[in-house]
Amino acid sequence: MDELQKEFTLACEEAIRECRKLGYVPSVWIRMIQTHGAVETARRLILSGDFQDGLLRLLSLGRADLTIESAVLDDRWRDLFTDEQRTVAEWRLNNARK
């Protein structure tokens, strides 16, 4: 795992801690990270056809910043994701709020 992937993993772990402080335990996200790693998990989640409960829950709590979609759009992680993946992440954030 390269340094950028390690930093992304640490950022995901911090987001998970923040979720727990809100009373939300993102158990599917945690399991997926343990199985696939943080970067691959992000790719899988944003390309899935459904809006995950976690995305909807975080949006309802006003914490879009903790979603994997927001992480994919963060310029710090630009080299980890394709333009298509970023476009999908943006679409998901915009449309899950409707």
C-alpha cells in the first residue's frame, strides 16, 4: 500500500470515529474496509446502484463531509480515483439529497 492509500485509510478511520460520536456505527463500511481496504471500498460503494443507508443517514444528520462520496471528491485523494468515479460521487451526493 502506498503512502497516499495509507493516508486515505487513516482519513476513513477518522470519519468512522466521527460517525460513532454521532451515534451511528457504519458497520458495513467497517467490514468492507477490513475485507477490501479503504480505497477499493470507496470505489465499490460509489459505483453501487443504491444509495446506502449510511449515505442517507449522514446526509440527514447534516454530515455530508463524512460520506465516502465527499472523500472521493476531496482533492487530497484525487490520484486515487478516476474522473468517472468523482463524477459518480458528485451525482450521488446531489441526488441522494432529493
